[in-house]
Amino acid sequence: MKFALAGNPNSGKTTLFNALTGATAHVGNWPGVTVEKKEGTYKKLSEKVQIVDLPGIYSLSPYTPEEVVSRNFILDEKPDCIINIVDATNLERNLYLTTQILEIDVPVVIALNMMDLVKSSGREIRKEDLEKTFNVPVVEISALRNEGLKELMDVAYKEASNKRVGFTVLENCKFASLIESTKKEMETIGIESPLFHAVKLIENDSVEMEMHEEIAKGVEKLKTQIPQDEFEGDYEAAVADGRYRYISEHFAGTVKKDENEGELQVTKSDKIDKVLTHRIWGIPLFLIIMFVIFHFVFSSDILFLNRLFGLEINNEGWINFFIGMGAEFDEVTGELIALEGIPSLGVFLQSWMGWLTGSLIDLFASFMPEGTWYTGLVCDGILTGLDSIFSFLPQILLLFLCIAILEDSGYMARVAFIMDRAFRKFGLSGKAFIPLLMGFGCSVPAMVATKTLEDEKERDLTIALTPFFSCGAKAPIWAMLAFAIVGSLLGDIFVFSIYLLGIVVAIVAAILIKVFSKAHEVPPFIMELPAYHRPQFKNLMANLWEKLKHFIYKASTIITAAIILIWFLSNFSWAFWQGLVEIEDSMLVDIGNVLKYFFYPLGFSQGEHGWIYSVATVTGLIAKEDVVATIAQLLGTVAEDEETVGLALMGSLSNAQIYAFAAYNLFTFPCFAAIATMKAESSKKAFPKTLAFWFGGSYVISLVVYLVGLAFQAAIVLGIVVLHALIAAIVLCGYFVSKHRNKAKVA
Ligand code: GDP
Ligand code: MG
């Protein structure tokens, strides 16, 4: 048994799908997330039912890939029942699709979703109206709150065993007889769902015209006999008009508003939007919200209590033990010293996790024979590498939780809206920001999501900029560097500035490219802002669980493989058959020593350990987490025994070098998976261009960062400020250039 979920974008299909199948597909607020088909199983009926989440569509015409996928699936794969999910807060618009689905000979159940919103706004929907008019069952649900789902499935299951014949709302329009006769013709040649095909053919649907050339000719002839109306033979418009007219005639009164309670509810969301999407304050507020998140996750001085008020926690063993194991060490003795300030939740969890995994490894190592090659491989290689990544896991998950809350509440959709408004002048549209914002999670699905952009150039550009929105795999790099940079700078500011740098560079690059190629007017971007709602605990947890699973899978496969490779290269010389050698004589040192000259101008490869950072940027190609694993593995071997990796890092890189290293890793080639996706999703000629862009761009930006950092070595914070001021200046330049060009065009 197979049911398909069909409905408009943002009607809640994915939410319903997840609730029914227990699958944990990502739920985002924007149209276009569900480009691919998702399948799952519903097990609570007497028979297992396969559920398919179709892409969101407004119509069954063959214009967009989503429409084609959905239409073909319904017609060819013949689901036993279609669950047409309808956003009840937008009833009339959603029913437009319903009227088309009803024309197909397939059992249909209408799921009125978002009933929680309808009810809380004091409205009511007379679902009997719908049932009577359309002659299909209607079930009120709230996918988000898991209400009415059992009933929906029971009804759909019952419905699936009945045969249903297509019904059209165009029965009473001028060309009803034409529909009737065309349908008959379709029947005689044995077409399934003749009504649907007949209406589409009359609409001049390109697919139908090709499929039924003969009948199409007849239809054209008949059309000339029908009296002209205001559409003057434009049957596509006439059919659309017929549908809308029917809907508004029959269902205008179906939504019952209850006094002014409804208005109140609406204004509440509007009121929030007045602040959050304010013309001037919108972007600063977004930045503040992001900063608060980074502060909460990466700060070792919560609320700046130490910086501002000199609060310190003295070395009373138990306090340090409780608040943060190893948050700071004495440089000489390696012992725990007084904590400067109270660590944020992220740092607190990170230090505990680091302590826990570190202790486990020590315990494990004590059972291993000393000095054998496999002890080296397991303890110094695999476990040390994995430990370095896993100790940042709590921070990364916390960061993702915060981003998921922003997404789930509906705020991220607003960010795209704000960005759209601010950057439209430069030829950037909010539609491109949606995949970019997804890049905070992972570049791969973000690049796939650029499918929603129609313009090929814009798609190529967006794909090229996606990695600049720092993905989850890069987060451990920032966390590690934040830990190293903490001596002179607060980690939260550092991580925040890296994310910001990525966004700003992406925007500036896009503007420059648009200004110097022929920038054209961007079509207005119409986007529905979903109503704000409280994020659901279950969704958030499902989201985190998905991330965790992915992380563990990655760690146990490609990351471990890379660690083993690095271990091999760092323990054998070119004459590897001669057995283990000291790291100084290994192949990896030679490789690193060659690489380091390439990176020399960027600073981070200059010191004694420079070859390590050079090698790490290359292993980052396999997976960005490998940057951390490689550094931990190699620094752990060469550094003094009592030193932690963080301390060794701090000792071997200056702040300017740390910044340059971060910038290089942010802007350079993403991992192989993302490179492959880029190749698949962008146009042919864009592939080499984008590779060159990443290669050259990262080098130049990193160089600028290093030079600016050098100039302000004494006051790195000032350096960051200046850097951002520079970038702001470029933005302004870009603005005036484009304005000037526009004027020139008018003149
Ligand atoms: P899709 O594009 O059709 O797959 O829609 P999604 O499942 O991604 O849902 C779009 C938005 O609507 C998400 O923010 C959901 O959390 C929200 N949503 C879905 N179902 C409900 C519901 O029953 N009530 C409320 N209040 N929100 C819902
Ligand atoms: Mg979806």
C-alpha cells in the first residue's frame, strides 16, 4: 500500500511525513527544501503503508522540476491514496492545487493542516462544506503537534480501498462541453484519468499536446466554435480563472472569523516582525542574535564578567573542577589555574567532554603494551585524532541546536527576507540567500537547494559562495582555534568574526561579480513568511540526532581513514619497508616542508611547526574535521609531553597567523563531497572557474587577513575592527558603482 503526500510548499508535508514515518528528514521553513522524493513507512495500520513526500507544488503543470516529479509520480506510480495537505490558514490558495488533484482517478483525502493556528486565531473552518462540494473526506490535523494523524491515516486507509472517479470544478464553465467531449475521446483510446488529461490538453499543456497530437487537433477545431470570452482563446488563463472563481464562490464563507480575536493573533506575529525585520534594525538584530549564540557557545567569560568587573574564580579545586575541567592551564606547570570568569555552557561542556574522552584514552592506553607500532597507531593516531574532534562535539551540537531553533521558529526565513531587501540593489535576491543560509549546516544539501534558482549564472555564483557560509564540519576548527586564541582574545568574538567574515566576503564577492558582469534587475522575490511558532522539542531533538548520527558515521569512516593515512605517512620514511622512523625522518615532514613554502606568505606555515598546519589544510579536503584531527595527532607527537594541544597551538602560532589559518580554511576548497556536488549542480563551464575562485580567493583573503593582523599584532581586536571597516568600505564602493551604472543606464 502506498500513499503520497501532495501539497503547496510550506504546507507542512515534511512535518507530516516525519510525524508519520518517524524519519528525521530536515524540516526547514523555505520552499525548495524538498526537491527530492522522500519515502518512509507508516506502521500503525493493519498493513504497512509506504509514504512518499512529494515536492511542494502550486499546480500540476509541467513547468518546474517539482511539478514534473509530483505529476509523474501521481500518474505513473499510482499511489493507493493521495493525501492532499492543505494549509488551512491559506485555504483558498491551497485549494487551487486540490482542484487539479481531484481530476485524477485516484482516492484523495484532504488533510487540513495548521489547525492549531486556525483555532488559536479564533477562526473555524466548516470542513463539511469542503466534504460536500468535493465529495472526498476531510480531516483536520496539526502535523506539528501530532494531532489528528491517526484519524487521517484511518480515513485514508479506508478510502484507498474504494475506487474514485475524477471530478472537475469546471463543470459549469463555458467550455464544459469541450471538456466532456475531449474526455470521451481520451476514454476511447483507453487513457487512465481521462478527465485530468482532457483538461490539461485544453489548457494547451505541452506534455499533453505531444502525447495526444490527434485529439489536440480536434480540440483546436472545437475551440473555435465556443463563443469568445474575456480570455480570447487563452485557455490556460480561462481554466485557472475557472478554478479560482469556483473556489471563491464555494469557500469564501468556509473560514469563519470570530470577532476581532483573529486580528489580534495576526498582529502578534506582525508586531514581532515589525521589530525583527525592521528596515534599519533588521540586520544589526540578526548580528546581535548570532553573537549571543556564539557567546553562549564559545565564550570562556560569560557576560564578560571578568573583563568588565574583574570577576575571577580562585583556584579552589572543587570550583574549577565543577565549572570547567582544564579551561585554563598554567603555561609552565600545566596545572589548572584560576578561571578568568565563568565559562559559557559550550565551553563548560567542552572541557568536561575533553576530560572524559582524555581519561578514557589514558585508561585504554594503560592496557596496551608500550612501544609497539599498533599501540602508536591506536593511541597516538586514531584515538588522539578522534578525541580532538569529539571533545568539541558538545559545542558543535549546542551551536546547531541554536541554529535549529532559529530555523524552526521561522526566524531564518525572515533573515532571507531582510537580506533580500538590503541587497536587492546589488542584484542579489533573497532566493539565493536561502540555500546560502542552509550552508551553515552543510554545503552539500545547500548546493542542491540552488535548484530553485532559475538563472544559471545566479545558480553558479550561489554554489561558489556556499562554502563561505561556515558549515558544521568547520566548526571544530574554530572551536580549537578559539581555545588557542583565548589567551589574548575571547573565543566567542573570534568565532563570531569568522562567521561574519564568511558572510561579508560572500556578499562582497557577489556584488563585485554582479557589478562587473552585466547586472540585471532581479525579479521581486515573493516569499511567504511562515507564522512564528514555538520550536517543537521533538523536531529539535530529531534534528540534533540526525547531526550526531552523521558525525559519528563520518568519524568512523573517512575521518578515521584519513587519520590512519596521516599516521602511516608520519611514521614511515620514503623507504617504508625499513620500518618505523621518528617523525623528523618521515615522509609527511618532507611533504609538509614542501607545502609550507606555498603557504609561507600566509604566516601560519612559518614557525617550527608550520609544516603541520600546511599538511592539515590538505587533509581538510577529505573532511574539514580532519584539520583538527591532523593537528592534534601531529602536534601531540612533536610538542612537549605536558603541553595540551591547545597550548602547543598557542605557542606556535601568533594571533595573526591563527586568523590567517582560519580564513584560509574557511575560503579554500570545501571537502571532496562538496566539490563533487558543485560539479554536479553547476554548469559545465563554471566548474573550473569555481575551483580557481576558491583556490585564489582563499589565498588572497588569507593574505590580507595576515597582513592586517600583523599590522595590529599588538591589538588584534583593533585589527578585526579595521578589517571589517575595510570590507564595509568595499560594500559602499560597490553600492555607488552600481548606482552610478544604473544612472548611466537611464541617461
Ligand atoms: P513543506 O514545505 O510542505 O514540507 O512544509 P514543512 O513541513 O517544512 O513545514 C513548513 C513550516 O510549517 C515549518 O516551519 C513547520 O514547522 C510548520 N508547520 C507544519 N505543520 C504545522 C502545524 O500543524 N502547525 C503549525 N503551527 N505549524 C506547522
Ligand atoms: Mg518539505
